[in-house]
Amino acid sequence: MACKCYHAERNFIGKIGVCWGTKECEACSCGGDEAKCDFYDYVRERAKILSQKPTNADRIRAMSDEELAKHLYWWDNSPLHASRERWLDWLKQEAENG
């Protein structure tokens, strides 16, 4: 997960990573990845938990043909119906993009 506190700054050495989440805006080596946070354990733990959450692509891949048919039936009979082809294209895209 991308860290909102990480910023790359230039100094006399070159480009360095700085954590704006610390009081002194200290140099850090996380590279903007919360899972590699140098300073806060809870940030690393949160990133670990969020990375284990299933995505839409995971849910689509895990769907049985019967579950997929139920979704498509709902879509075909929905007042929000666009087109079955668009729905299938979206499902395929989600599965590919992960």
C-alpha cells in the first residue's frame, strides 16, 4: 500500500526519502511502501492485513459458474441494465487486472 507520508527530496547527496509522518521529518528507506515502514509498527501491520484482503478480481476468479450465472441473471433483469457484454467485459478486466 502506498504511504501518504513518504516524499522524495533532493539534498546535497542527491535524492532521499523523507517521512513527513515523523515529528522531525526523518530520512526513511521505505520507498513509499507502508509494508516497509521504518518507524511505525502499526503501519506495517495495517499494510500486511490490507494486502491479505481479497480483491474483486480474486472474488470473480473464485466464483463458480452457478454464482456467475446468478450475477448475470440479475444484471439482465436489472433496471440498471446496460448490456450483458459490457458486464462480461468488466468481469474479465477485473480478473485480469487483479
